[in-house]
Amino acid sequence: MAEPEQPQIYLITPPEIELSSFPDQLAQVLDAQPVACVRLALATHDEDRLSRAADACRDVAHARDVALVIDKHLMMVERLGLDGVHLTDGARAVRAARKELGADAIVGAFCGSSRHEGMNAGEAGADYVGFGPVGETDLGDGSVADHDLFEWWSKMIELPVVAEGALDTDLIRSLAPVTDFFGIGDEIWNTDSPTVALADLVAAMG
């Protein structure tokens, strides 16, 4: 399979969403740019809120043939008709998730800035690994997934890789040749016009 000419968009929801307005906003973004996958990444652990958000986002995504995965909540995937799970603790739960969800589900693993963790996740059956943050942020422990990690991965490992966290146009321009996906979330949702902000970031990929 030929490598895509430029990375694809892996869209991440905000940690808090307003159900009265967010599905429409999501639809506008999905209609404006090709998106490979949407990740429901809500901060809440309230099952009812998660279920209602998943239902709303699933309808919007699936109507456009876009996959929807959920952060962490493995046991909700099949019940809510989602396409898979995004695990946030590296390789630890990948094997169990694959066994639980079967071969067709998407199982992704966020591995911080650890090449070793990423390789373990791949060996355990992950469909992709995510590294980040790639930009400077006060979140986390201060470690950053740098260009060298993505460059090494793109040369040595066939498993698709996602670059996410504190992205800007300069980082996207720099990482576009060495990553398969950009995980884009707060970078657009925290602006007045997510569709315009996403268009600016996509333009930097070319």
C-alpha cells in the first residue's frame, strides 16, 4: 500500500462538550476536511454522560464514514457501537483490549515519549501508537516527544504513528514527513472557528 502523501487528521474531542451544540460543530469540521478517525476524549467518568455523548458523536461520524474510538473505556465500545478504544497507559492493556474487542476493532495506545513502550504496544497488537506532547505544555511531566523519535519510528517501524499535544503550524510542517496522523483537538476547539483553525493546520501539512 502506498504511503499517503501527507498525514491524516485524527480528531480529538474536547474534554467537556455541550451536547446541544457540539455534534453540529463536529459535523461542520468533518464536512470541511477529510478526517480519518474521531476520538471521544471526555474527562467525565459518568456513564450516562459518556453514553449520550458517544451516541451523538457516533451518529455524526458514522454518517460520514469516519471511525469513532473512545478514550480508555474498553467495556463501552461494543455496547455503544463504537469502532475501538484509545488506551492511555502505553502497552499495558493492549493485549487484553485486543482479546476483548476482537481483530476488527481499532486498538490504539498512547506511549508518551517512550520508543520502547511504543514497540511493546505494537508487539501486543496495537493498530497505532501515539506519541506526545510534541509541543511545550504545562501538562504531564514536562517530557516532549521530539522530531528524532518520529523520524526513527518512520524509518524503522511500519506501525502507524500519531503525533499529538500542543501542535502548531511550525511543528506540523516539521513533523509531516515523519508521522502518519496528527492528533488535533484543543488546537482547534479553543478557537472562535474550529473549521478555519483546522484548515490552517492542514495547510501546514503540505
